[in-house]
Amino acid sequence: MRKNLSNVLWGLIFIGIGIGLIGNIFDLWNYEVFFDGWWTLFLIIPAIISMVQSGVKIGNSVVLCVGVLLLLDQQKIIPNDLVFKAAAPAILILIGIIILSKALVNKPNVTTPTKVSPSSAINSEDQPNYLAIFSGNTVKNNSKNFLGGTSTALFGGNEIDLSDVVLAGDVDFTVTSIFGGTDIKAPKNARIELRGVPIFGGNENTSVSSADPSAHKIIFHCTSIFGGTEIK
């Protein structure tokens, strides 16, 4: 349901831009695509769609916060250079709120794909959230109860090795690459599926998908904007 909603949002965005441009052609209105800070939408929109797809995470929340602060700065709503002073404390407060909400609100995990053994505790490798902002990560995941996860690369890169993970069932993995790149080694003996929206970027799947129809599936939902994602 969330995945379909994200596609609806992307579709509405492109339809809205197209209708606006048509209105300009017929002098129905004065529609400006390029306003002050228009480029911040490449941060804000993917962050919102990532929240729709996989819920509110630290990664997409940080990207959204940075995008909104930069947009407010470009629109002269906040004083010049204040955005750079306020960014760090605002992000720290945001991360703190997310951590507190997870600790105080006990809600069921609706994303668990299949039955999980009561004896197998969920750890950070089981449902990871990889984040690279103006930096890079190289990680190897060895989870034996993999539930899916997220990866966000913003002006940076993530190299993620999932080749040895054991899927707990059919899972989703959301990848966002904005002015950056993400390379993922797909799980062995799993069915691999790539779904994505490349915008001035590219998504590529060169992995070997299992031919066994009973094998668990991992679906990579990839959004690449002026960046690229490769599943291999």
C-alpha cells in the first residue's frame, strides 16, 4: 500500500508540472518552475516519499530537515547564514525526538514479513538504516533474520554487502541516492526484484536472481536523482 502511494505521489508531481507548463503555453497563468531554492525539492520530495515508503527514519528525517532549512534560507524567510548555524542543533533535536518516540511508543511491527522465531531477537543488522551524507559507508551485513531496511546516500555513497544475509521472508529494501551512489550486493539464493524511479540518474540490476519460486524475495525500491544505484 505504501509503495503504491509513493508512485501516486511521483505521478501527481509530474502531472502538476506538466499542467503548469501547458498553462504557460496558452497564457492561462504564469507558472514558474525555477523559483529561489527550487533545487531543494530534490531533497524534500524524496525524503517525504521515503517516509511514505518505509516510515519515518532518522535518515529521511535528516534529509527533510536539511532540505526545508535550505529552502527557507533561499526564500529569505530566515536570516542569511542562520540555516548553517541552526542545521546541526535542529538535526540533533530531530534525531532525539525520533529516538524518544521509538522508546516511548510501543507499536506493533507491521512490516515483519513472515513468522519470526521467538528466540531470535531483532538487532540493528536485521533491519538496518544506512545513511551517508557528504561521506561514505562500506558495510557487511551478516543477519540471519533479515527483515529489510533502508539506504540513503546524499552527496555520498553506500557500499552494502547483503550477500550472506538470510531473509526472514519476502522483504523490502528502500534505496535513495541523491547526487550520490549506492552499490549493493544482493542476498544469495534469493529472488531479486528492482523497482525504481530514476530522475537524471540510473538504477541497474545485474544480480543473479534465484529461479526457485519458493525462495524468499527481496524488492529494492530505488529512487535515484542525479545519482545511481546498482544491485549486483
